[in-house]
Amino acid sequence: MYPLPVADTTRLRYRTIPWATLTLIMINVVVWVYTQIQLEAVPDLAEVYGGLSAQQVTHIIFGAVPYAVQEQQGVGAFSAITSTFLHAPGYLLFLPFSWHLFGNMVFLFAFGRRLEDACGPVRFLLFYVLAGLIASTASLLIRGQEPIGRLMPGIGASGAIAGVMGAFLILFPGTRITTVPLIGIIPLPVRIKLPALVLLGWWLAQQIVPAIQTLRGDEFYTTDFVAHLAGFFAGLLIFLFVRKDVLYRYMTGAKL
Amino acid sequence: MVETRSKTSSPQQVRIKRGLRAAQRHLTDGNEVEALAIYRKILLVEADQEEATAQAVLVLARQGRFDTARKVLERSIQAGNQDAGAYVSVAELHLRSSTGDWGAFLAVLPMLPTVQPAHLLRGAWLYRQQGCLKECLDMLHAAERLAPTDQAVLMELAGVYQEIHHDQRAITYWQRVIDQDARSPLGQAAAEDLLELKPHIPRRIQSSSLFALREVAGVALVFFLLAMLDAGGSVTAMALTGWLGVGLSILGGYLLVTATSSPGQRIFAPFLVQPVAELPSTDSRDAYLPDMTAAEQLAVLPGDWRIVLGVVGLVLVVIAGVLVVPHSLLVTHETMQTLQQGDVPFYVQDWLAEVMEVWEASP
């Protein structure tokens, strides 16, 4: 059973609509739909490039591939940012559906909404980009040392979202998050409210061991736990982006 | 005053009661003139008669004769009337006609034996209306001592503390209102206010350059990481232009932050600052500033300079961007051109060849 965080129902102090969070979700969805269309519509390239689909080529070019960064190819340094908007394909009941994208966006909505409120939309976007950049950079540098890892494209917003979660844990550890328990992919018809400290602490604990195993080269995971961990700790940088009064209240121990 | 007040005899009391009843009947019939005449007679016999005073003042106020009403009240108070409501009314009437020392009547209010929280609340409201927030708070605290669980008193205290930007105290009082009864209208209003609170931060924090620099640090970090990745993921391989770009991003970022942050933000060039009237320090005056909003709206940095700084900052950030990722810009341009032609960048084949090589070499 896995508690999927769906919402932080705490009232917002500054804004009612989290524009930046919603925009990020929209961009991610649009990019995924676009790459999905690529997969369906341009099959010729699959034959030309040794079995690679157009979507895979897109992931190689715009994903975080250490090889491309080291060789200064593709989109170079920008791949650390563009990769955060790419998600893996998938199917649900024979229809295109990405669990990768779905999971990330649910987490982004659950934790990003209030964080955006504490930062303002522009600074939140900057923080999101920085967290994603740090997660991707860490992943690129670590994977760049391995013969297989340096060729694999890293995709997904999870590094940036891990940063959002880390920042949320720092600022609002006591906030209760509404979660839906999942058994496999089946949601149970109940809502459980869990403190952010418990939920995110548990999530963090799940990342540590695989990340260490990856760093030591003991195991190879398709999930980029190093990026998750780096992104999570990039959450500390939230203090560079929160509103002045939020920072002032945090420093003075007042209620946020 | 209690010791000096004249005592009326019992037959007089009976006549007064009869008179009060008669006046009440006149009032019911709408005959205010007759009623007033009776009240006048009663007050001539017993100047501090509370009911006659209160009713006469009400009638006089209704007729717009506020000065007369005030005089009736003052005479009643001089004669020993200790009704706290009378004191509040006198102060209010003085304020209405801008005469006399209204504050003197309010000052004694907390010491009156008949005082109720409602009187003190009314007095505090009058003080607040006049911008005397310290006196207002003293009066509200007196009311709090009298009725520590009165939601109206606690709510008013929270409101005044919020007005003077003592957010933490305001939060405490709202919380106390909620603790009394969260479902009452005041409890709900307190919960609403608590959530809606947009805390005030002291000017020294508001104008702190350090606070602006932390935002700049965030921008610079983004540029630094991009510069490092542009150099193939190595800090040592970063070109001088990359470092220059990071430096420019700090300067440009600071200008942008200065141009877009609050009017009170202190900037690096004090000669640009528009001279404004010196404001009393929020901290030293313990924030008893009735006109805080107006003070906050003073533009320290003129609007035109903001635009200039913003544009210069933006230009510097763009230049910094070009300097930190020159290779990436170039290869991205080439890649996009290739993709637009319906082709795939050539390096993908190299990448694929290396994948095959690794695949074959792996056990």
C-alpha cells in the first residue's frame, strides 16, 4: 500500500490560484502528449536509427545524457532543464497513459501549491528550475563516471519535484497532507491525512539506500535515485526564494 | 464623588419613579417634549439619576442637541453618576462636537465600579478612531482583565495588534478567540483573519541588501551550474567568459531584484534614492503608527529609476546567459535546425554506436 499525496488543503495566504504550479503541470502534459504523437506519427525514423523511435530520439536529444553533455552535443547544458519536462511513455487499458507523468504531477500539485504561495510564482519557477538543474547536474556527474550510465538519458520532473518536497518539508513540516492509499494502481475509497514530516520522511527514507547503492556502483536502477536525493537536498535553497516576510517569520520562529 | 452625592428622601424616590413612568408613557406616545420636561424636573431634584440621564441624553441626541446632551451627562457625572456608559457617551459627544477633553472621561473609565467590557470596548474604539492606539490597547487590556474570555475583546485586541504590525500577538489573540468558540461568528471571523494575515516585516528587514542578495545568489547558482555543464560538466574546464557571465548574472540579478522588489528595498547607489520625509522607526516606537499604510507607500526608489535599473539588469542577465552557455547555444541551434529539416543530429549515431559497443562488451 502506498499513500499517494493528493492535496494540501491548507488555506493560502497570498494567492488563491497557483498559476506557476498549474503552468508547469500544463507544460509537462503538453510535452508528453507531443512526444506521444511523435511516437505514433513518425515510425520511419525507427528503422533509420537502428530501432530507435522518434520519441526515443527526442529523449536522447533533450534528456539528460552525460555523453551529450561531455561531448557538448544535442542541446548541451540545456538538457539539464529540458529533461525535467520529458516523461516516459506508458499505457493504461490500452490507452496512452504515463504513470511517470501522472505521479510526478500529482506530487507537484500536492506540494507545489503552497510553496508557490510562500515564494510568489516567478521565484517559485526559478526555484523549480534550480532544483531541477541541481538534480540533473548531480545525476549527470555521477552517471558520467559509469560506462552504461553515461549513455542513458535521464528524464522526468522528479528531481525538481523532490526539491519542491524538500522545501515543503523545511517550511511546513506539520502540515497535514491528504493522501489516497493505493494498492498497486487501485485507489482505496478513503482519504488519510498524514503530517508532511511523516509522508516526506518516509519518501526520503525510501530514496537513501538505492541512491547509496547507485553511488557505490553496487546496483543499477532505472529510477534516478541520485537525482531524487540531490533534488530533495536542493530544497534547502528555498530560503533564497521565499518571500521576505516568510523568511522573517521562519527566522523568528513565528507561524508560517 | 460617591461620598458627596445628595441622598433623596423616600417620598422623593416615589415621585421620581412616578415621573419616570410618566415620561416613558410620553415617549411611547411620541411626545418627546413632555418627556424631556419630566426628565429635566427629575434631574433638578437628583442630578445623577441614571435612568433619567440616560433617557434624556437619548432624546436630546435624537433631536440633534448633542451639546445639551453632553451638558446633562457632565452635570450628572459631577453629581456623582458613576454609570460608565455616561462617561463613554460624554467622550463621544465631545468628539462629535470637537469640544472639551474627551480623553479625560475615557481615562477614568476602567476605574469606574459600573464599568463593563462593552463600555471599555466602546472607549477603545473611540481611542482607535482618534489614532491613539496605545491608549486603545490599554483600554482593551483593561477589558481583557475584566473579561478574559470575552471573544469581542480578544478579537478587538487582535485587530489592533495587527494594525500596529505586532503579528505574533495578533495571532495569539485570534487563536484565543477560536479557542473560546470556533463555531461562533467571531470564532469564524478570527479563523478567517488568522488565515488572511499578511504579516508585516520591519523596515530594516524590508530594506536589507542581504535579503536581496540571497535572491541574486539563487540566480547566480543557476548560471553557474549551466556554465559548468556547458564546459562539459567540469568546473576547471569553465572558460573565463563563463566566470564573467556568472559575475554579470550577479550584478544584473541584483539590479533586477532591486527594480522589482518592494519600494523600501535599499539599493547599491544611494544617490538614486528619492529624498522622503524621515519616518519614525517602527521598532523604537513599538509600531504605534496610525498611518503605517501611507508610510509604506512612500517610493524610496523613483519609478523611472526602477524601469532603468530593471532594463539594465535584464540586459546584463541576457549577456550573462550568452556568456555562460556559448557552446550549448551553438549546438542547440544546430540541433534545432537539423530537427526542423526532419533529420536527426549526427551525434545520435555516434551515441548509438557507443551503446552497441558497451552492450557487446558487457558480460
